[in-house]
Amino acid sequence: MNIPSELKYTKDHEWIKIEGDTATVGITDFAQGELGDIVYVEVDTLDETLDVEEVFGTVEAVKTVSDLFLPLSGEIIEFNESLEDEPEKVNTDPYGDGWMIKLKISDTSELDNLLSAEDYKDLISG
């Protein structure tokens, strides 16, 4: 199980990479493994400002559809458009080419609510 230590995580199995006031967001290796083969990623909230834990999109696998929850409040400034043609990148490289959105963070105090890699490991092994 790949859980990069430099990232932050949510209880909903999203990962967050912080760069200044921008966050890159995707789903974890654990989440993509639980979902199985991902066939579609939908994000129709581009250029919208959402609050923490609001649904920003969905990921569709062969057997199920799951909501994607925003880990931090902010404006969705970019969607990984390569996922439109190659949603399987989420399965093959969830922390790299399989990223989903970039977010302009509006409330940095919310970073304190995210899980460390160690905390996330405890959550999924629980």
C-alpha cells in the first residue's frame, strides 16, 4: 500500500499536496484499490468555490459510483482533463498522473484537520 509521507489525507480517502496556496487533490491508492477499475471521472465544479467536505465530483468504477469530497474550502481552478480519455490513470498512478483537481485554498486553518500519512495508515488498517 502506497501512502506517501509528504501528502495529507482525509477520512474520505482523498490525498492533498499543498504548494503555497494551491492544493492538488486525488484519491488514495487504497481508495482506487477498493473501487476497482475506474471508468469515468466527473468534475463539473470547475471555477466554483466550495466549502470543505462538499461534493466536487464523482468517480465511477465498473461496479459503483462514489462522490468526491473537497478536503479544503476553496476555488477549483483546474481539472485533470487527461482523465476524460484515460480514467485508468487513477488506478495506475493515483498520486501522479491520476490527480483530479487543483484548488486555490481559501482557509489555511483547515489544514489542521487533515490526516498525516501515519494517521491515514491507522485509519485504513483499523
